[in-house]
Amino acid sequence: MNSLALKATFAEPDGPPGGGGLGRITHGEQAAYVLAPTTPEPGRAYPLVVVLHGAGRQDEMIARGLKDEPDRRHAVFVVPRSRQMTWDLIAGGPGEDLAFLGLVLDAVYRRFRIDAARQALIGFSDGASYGLGIALSNPRIFAAVMAWAAGFLAIDAQNLRGDDPKPRVFLEYGTHDQLFPFEHVALPMRDTLTRLGYPLEFRADEGGIHWPRAGFMGDALDWFLGAAA
């Protein structure tokens, strides 16, 4: 397994916040959407939420679905795209997706004032597995992770220190998930995270399948950010 240590340098912007709304960061073939409040308030520190798509790269669809959330939630959202059809942790490769995410976060930190204590990841399926791995391997960056139908848990123990905090975890599965059987994936994941000492909010969508239920994103954001105004 490649290292899951995220190389991102937190910094305070040295000028007024950048323009709000929808933006895009590219680096060669890689791209990420950035969604910010329409008129960022000078001096206000915004929570940051990174949203990771599942296999098949639904980043554009996710960005469209989030278009109203920055103003409703008073938060900045980042929606990166995997270089291959899924994330490098699953597809293999030299860690280009994680390196690109670090570049994106560096750019966001320079552009907006981010609340360092309120940064989280949210992911779906492969993105849920990747999000769990990144968040739990980088607890000095991420305070929480929200995951729908994570298939496995990968933690880079070499990047952890004894005094690291434990990120909060919001974890949900459909009880009729056709790819990750509930009894064989969801319940063991719940038990493993509990045994490792992570503060866990575990939910089961009765009758739900692998595709996320309509209200998952809103519930996960409510859990992390509080209900929208």
C-alpha cells in the first residue's frame, strides 16, 4: 500500500478571500471543483469538506448537487476527480490522486480562510474507503469523515503519533447492499472502528442498496456542520 500521508500545508491567506461560487483547479490531466459561498466574508474562517466520488467518477454530478450548499452551510467544498476510473488506493499507481489533493488544499488555503479544526472528508463506495483511509491516516488535518458503503479500511499507521486525536466517523450502509453484504462488510467495519476507539455514528438504511439514499449527504453534513440555516 502506498503511503496515505497527505502533504498539505495549512496557511492563512495573506489577502482578501478569493471570489466565491464555483471554481476549478487543474493540474495536467487532473481536476477538482471548488465551491465556496457566493460572497466570502473577510475574516470568517470556513469549514472545509472534501467530497470523494465512487468508481466511475461522478464528480461533475456531485458538484452540481452541492451548488447551493456553500451558502446554506457557510462552508467551502472541494470535489476532486480521480485520475483513473477510481482512486489510486484501489486502482493502484504512485499516489497521484493523494498528491493532487494536497496541491488542491494548498490552493484553497491560500484563497480562503479555512477553520483548521473543522475539516472533513465525505465519500461514496470507493470514495468512502479512500476517505476513511485518508482521514484516519491524517488526524492532524481532518476532524471527521462521513462514509457511505465503505468496502475496506486502510490506515497508514506510520503517519500516526501517539498524541493524535481520533477523527469522528459517520458511517452508513444499505441493509440490502448488493456489492457489500451488510453482515459481512458493514457490521465488521462498525466493530473494527469501535474497537480502535473512533467516535462512531453508525446507521443502517433499511432496505437500502449500494447506491446512496437521497438524504445521506444532507444528514452527513448536518452531523458535521449542523443543520443548514
